[in-house]
Amino acid sequence: MNWDRLRSCDDTVQSELAESNFHGALEALVHGYQHAVVGFCRNLLGDVTQAEEVAQEIFLAAYKGLPRFRQQSSVRTWLFAIARKQCLQTLRNRGRRSRIVHDKQNFIAEGVHRDPPLPLGEEPEALLRLVQQGLNQLPDADRALLTMRYDTGLAVADIAHILRVSTASVRRRLAYALGRLREVMDSDA
């Protein structure tokens, strides 16, 4: 990292702030620190795509905070404090989501096949155990998708908005996850 180049960026940000030109200060921040912030986020989060999304949130938070920046620390220190806070919040949210998915697996098992035709002599509890076992064997992404659709009852459009993908992509992923669940259940039966 060329920290000397970033010092000149800091000077530009400070001169823009002195003139109350917050838009210009943001442009200087993004131009100077974008790669460093994305790299920092990538190292903390372990995911390039998520790092780029969080970096956008960081620069938005920085823009909102520019009028209150008192210059008691360097621009770099201030910006990376915001970045650290956003990354830690993202990690906490990721942990919460995985706990919710884990806690809701029983509800997914009940919702995958609302009214499944029972084979002769098979009890509903046995079928639910089979679905639960099948869900446990699915990848986290498939399990999470089935949770959103069948446990929480989210519409395909809502899931698409959450995942930031098209509704067609959500439908394909749902079909794949349900097919994979059926395969797993058939192989266990």
C-alpha cells in the first residue's frame, strides 16, 4: 500500500472539509481509499463480494459522518474505524443468520411438503425425521433458502431482494434445493 499517496488524499479531504465541500471530500476518500478499504473488508470477512458491498456501506457512513469529523485523528484512522465497525456488524449478522437457520430447521422440515402423500404404513413423525436429516445434509445456502421460503413464508420477490439476485435466480435455486433435498431423502430411505 502506498501510504504516501494516501497522505495526499488525506490533505485533499481536509481541505475539502475546511470549505464544507462534503461531496468533494467523499470523492477524495473513495478515490484514495477504495482499494484499501475493500482489501481490509475482504481480509476480515473472507468474501470478496461481501467485502465490496460492505465497502459501499462504509463510504456511505463516512459521508454521513463527514460534517461531524473533528479531525482529532487522521482521516485514515477515522475511516478504518468505520470500516472495522461495519465489518464486525456484518460478521455478527452472519452469525445470527446461521443460528436462525439452525433453529428453524424443524419448521422447514414441516414446510417443505405441506401435505405430502404418506406411503402406506409410514408415520408422519418418521417422515419429518427423514426431512430433518435431509436438511442437515444440504449446504448452508440451500438450507437457508428453504428456510426463507418455507419457514418464514417469504415471497420469491422478497428473497430475491434480500439476496440481491433476480426472481428467476431464486426460483432456480429453490428448485435445485428442493430437488437436492428429495435426492438426499430418497438415498436415505
